[in-house]
Amino acid sequence: MRRLRPTLVALVLLCASAWGAVTIGAQRPDSTRVAARPLTPPPDSVRPPLSPRRAFFYSALVPGYSQSVFGRHKAAALMLLVEAMSLTMIRESAADVREARRMSGDTLIASYVNATTGAADTTKSVRRFDDQFVHTRESHLEDWVAFLVANHLFSAADAFVAANLWDIPAQLSVRLMPNGAVVGARVVW
């Protein structure tokens, strides 16, 4: 019976370790198994945070978004500033168009007395907003809408180029010379 106990204990520990329930301190993990691949690339990778196609799409929807993801915060702020300015001017231009259309048929009464005869007569002035003025205001609105669309496209193109040139380090320098400034660029391939 005394010899049977150590054999049973050894058998139980062997079965338990085979099923993974108990690990013994002297055991080492199997080095022949293939380790699971990480889902993210290593930190020293040269892949951009966004693909060029996705960067183009995101910046076409929201100008400056991809630039901020790439760490180009000044460019992103400039594109957001242009976006805000364009939207503000579109609103102002639309208000001007509404006012010009509303007052295009309006005339002002200049006098109720005829200046030459002195008799009672209604003298009307020329319309304040004629059709040409309304057309000019409408073209101002169209110009600001075109400027807004151009800002979206420019931001998208800039993000696309930034994503494609992500792995190329570049250094810019400006030096003052006696006859002017010299701008230099160094690109490492």
C-alpha cells in the first residue's frame, strides 16, 4: 500500500499536467509552437497611420482630419480655418442674395409733388436692386461654394500625398546670404 500511494500521486500529477490543469515549476513552455502574430505592426514600421486612399477620403469629408492624424497640426488648423471662413461667407452671401431678391421689385417714392409744375404727382425712384445686382450677389454665393469645394479637394490631395510620402524623411533649411535667402532641402532615400 505504501508503494502504491507515490505511484498514484505521480500518475495523477502526470495526467493533470498533460491536460494543462497543473503546471510544474520546472516545466518550460514548448518553443516549437508558432507564436501568434501581433495584429499591429511593430513600432519601427514605416506604414502610415492611414492608408493613402483612406486619408484622401477622410480629408475630403472633413478637411484637416488626416493632416492632424499625420501630426501636421498647422496644416490641419489652416484647412479648418479656411473651412470656417468659407462657411461663414456662404451664409453671409446667401443672406445678401435673399435680401436682393426680396427687394428687386421694390421701388421707393421720391416725392408726391412734381418738381416742375408743383402739382400733386407721385415720383418713383429707380429700383434699388435690379436684376444685374441680384445676379452679381448670386455669383458671389457660387464663388464661395466653389472655394469650399476646392478646400475639400485640396485637403484630400494633400492628405493623399502625405500618406504616400510618410516614410521619406526630409529636412528643410533656410539660410540668409548677403544677396538673399537660400532654401535647401535634404531627402534621404
